[in-house]
Amino acid sequence: MTLTTPAPAVDREARPDRRPWFMLAVLLLGQFMALLDVTVVNVAMTDIRTDLGASGAALQLVVSGYTVGYAMLLITGARLGELFGRRRLFVTGTIAFTVCSALCGLAPGEAVLIVARIAQGAGAALMMPQVISLIQARFTGAARAKALSAYTAVISVAFVAGQVLGGVLVGADLFGAGWRPIFLVNVPIGVVVAVFAVKLVPGGGAKTGRRLDLAGLAIAVPAVVLVVLPLVLGHETGRPAWTYASIAAGLLLAVLFVVVERRVRDPLVDLAVLKIRGVAPGLATLAAGVASYGGFLFCVSLHLQSGLGKTAMAAGLAMAPGGIVFGLCGFFWNRLPQRVHAWLTPCGYGGSAIAYALLAVGRDGGTLFFAALLLFGLSMGPAFGSLMVNALTHVPLERAADVSGLLTTTLQLGQVVGVATFGSVFLTLAATSSATALTTAMTCAAVLLLGGAGLALRR
């Protein structure tokens, strides 16, 4: 007869709780899926046009509709999670995103595809802010820094991965479905994320006794859409008068939003969080970095295809090593000595500015070009990762939703502004010379990053 005894209680208590890390893996998988769809559709435009007979304007809306839908709930997603429960909002957003992905993949015509893309973006807007809020709520100290590093690594890799995966799926023509698998692949992933989120993400989190700021919501949604819509459609439509009027109206509503938020009892976004140490300069520095990154991805990808004649998949694969290095450095930066952490963002921005300058010189796609892409990943990875941690270090838990809303807004609007601004410069000059267009766009992006490095020094 063999006797067994249970492990001492002290041993069980000493084991690290891995549940938060499993939860983080599920949250980041959902985030990766949502970010992937920002760029995955770009490589399928020709096939969608041929299959659905879509017009040029319709194709623009297929690409930009996701961003517009995301913008509609951009600021509000984090606060809704705080009011109604972060798990509930994350799961609801995941289900909405998954259903709309299926509708996109099965769309019989351009109208259904456009509407589904907008709704898909709205679903992503419910999901994404909950990730930062849950990291703030469930992790502390070194564990929070590690979780935020994983968060930034996923952001950096997902945008590049979208182009690669889109090219692979379209080229494979699975089951003769052409472009449709780029959306349908989200369905099984979304189901897995939703099921495990129900099991692993803590329930509750809803705050009682608080009200939804309907006045702020009514102003914020049209304000963001009025700014985003002309930015994403402006170049292709020739920037008619309505685009400038729309941006002006959006900015006026933004000013009105600030006035209203300062006067209501339960504001949609408590702007007082900007006074927390590190938040305001961190957001400004982040905006400069994200805008340059969005323009970099757009311009370099187009140059590789239109200027150097590469296929969409080849262009994505060419950028993949730099994206992977970005992700790895963005995750492991905190293993560097503590004394250098404060310098990672300004020095990383400076190194990335040099990388942009090298891209402007080595525009023929040779060794210098790819060395510049690797230098960018090596520089921006630690810069971005440390910036996210430093901006959130002093944020108390009760302010996590407000900062999360501002953070996701900065990330998304920064990218949109970067693509619109640098993309317009590139596309205007590319009609004459793609090489000249890349040189000009990357020089401007380098100047912006140097300005961001200066902001980082002022933290």
C-alpha cells in the first residue's frame, strides 16, 4: 500500500499565479486580430474590384470604413468598459467583430462589404481599450511593465503581419474563394478569443452609481468621424472643399467637447488625467512616433510595389524582418540596465530618424535599404516599449479607463494622420518619381521623429 500526502500548503501558495498571463495572451490575440484587419485588406483590392465590380470610391470605403467605424467609438470604448464591465465589453466587441468578419467574407456586393467593414471597426473599438484597462487593473510593478511590453510588441508586428498574411491568403486562393479568406480567417480565431475571454477575464468591473455622459458621447463621435473621414478619403477624392469643412467642423466640436467635459459630473473622459506625471508628454511623444510609423509603413510598402515592382506579398515579406525585430526589442527592452531606461525613447526616436534618412538614400531596395529597416526595428522597439510603460507608470487604477481611452485615441488618430499626411506627399510626388516621393516622405518623417525625441526629453 502506497501512502500519498498532499503538497504542503506553502508550496501551492508559492507557485506563481499564471492565470493573468493566460488572460493576457487571449486579450493580445484579440488585439492582434483587430489590428491585422487595418492592413490585411490592402493587398486584396484588385481581387475585390474584379469579383464584386466595385468602383474606386467603394474600394476606398472598404479600406477606410474599418477606421471610420473604429473612430466612432474610439474615445468611448474604455469608459463603456468601466461602466458596464470590461469582460462584457471585450466579449461583446469580439463577437461583433467576428460576426462582421463573416459578413465581410460572405458579402455578395460592395454595399454589404462596406457596411460590414464599418461595423467590424466598431466591434474592434469595443475590444481594444479594454486590453490596456485590464493590464492596468491586473498587473503591477515589473509584471505590468512586461505586460505592456507585450502589448507594444503586438502592435508593431500586427501592422506588418497584415500585409504578409493578406498576400499569402489571396495568393493561395483557398477553395477558390479568392480574397474572402482574409476576413473568414477571423471567425475561428474570434470564437476562440470570445470563449476563453469568458473563462479567463475577471467578471465585474462595472461601476454603479455612475452615468454615461450622453452629451459628451453625442459630441465625441461626430467630432472624431468628421476629422477621420476626410483624412482617409481626401487624397483619392482630390481634397474637395467638403474635406476641409469637415475637418474644421470636427475641430470645433473637439473644442466644444473639452468645454462640456470640464463641466459635467461624470465626464466621458476626465481630462484631469493629463495632469498626472508623464501622461501628457507621453501622449504627445506617442503621437509623433505613431504618425511617423503609419506614414513609414504606407510609403515604403507602396514604393516597394509601385516603384520597385514587387508583389504585395513580396513587399510584406521584405518588411517582415524589421517588424519582427521591432516586436522582439519592444518586448525585451526592460532587460536593459535600469539606468538607461529613461534614454531609450529619445535615443530610439533619434535612431529611427537616422533609419528614415537611410531609407531616403537607399531607396533602390539594396543592402542599405534593408539595413535601414532593421535599424528602425532595433531603435523604435525599445523606444516605443519604454514610452508606453513610462506614460502609464503613475496612473492610478481608478483613472485607467480615462487614460486607456486617450491612449487608444492617440494610437489610432496618430496612424490615420500619418498615413494621410505622408501618404499624400508620397502619392503626389510618386506620379513623377517613386524614389523622389520616398526620399521626401522619409525626410519629413525623420524631422517629425526628432521633434518627438525632443518631447521625450521634456518628460
